[in-house]
Amino acid sequence: MTNNEYEAACVTAAGCYDRFEGEHKLKQWDEQIATLEAALAKAHEHRREIVNQYNLNKCEHDYIAEHFGELRCRKCGEERSINGTRN
């Protein structure tokens, strides 16, 4: 084996090692991302449970007079007539 062939073989071997190391690091990061995504999904689930438990997804209407005979909620925009029917 000549010196040039030896150097070429070393460069090739180093490239294989670098690829292996890169794939290993990528796999580690993928595992960390999967763990974080699972934790985030669980946090979203707990948040939804709190919203549902305390009825935070429903508007507590605060009606104001909009036009003659009509009321409109300041918060969600729902409209009602003065006699209580929805428009």
C-alpha cells in the first residue's frame, strides 16, 4: 500500500466514522424531541381538562344595547333581542 493509498483509506474510514457519529447524535436528538412532544401533549391535555372543569370555554355574556330592540355581548358578539330571543 502506498502512502497515497493509505491516506485515501484513512479519509474514507474517517468519513464513515463521522457519518456513524452524526447518525448517532441525530437519533439522540430525535429521542429527546419525542419525549418533549409527549410531555407537551400531556400538558395540553391537562389544560383542556381545566378549561372543561371550570367551564372556561363558555362566555359569561355581558350584553349592551346595540340597536333599537337588540342587545350584543361585548365578549363574544352574540346578539339577542330585548324579548330574549337570539337573532
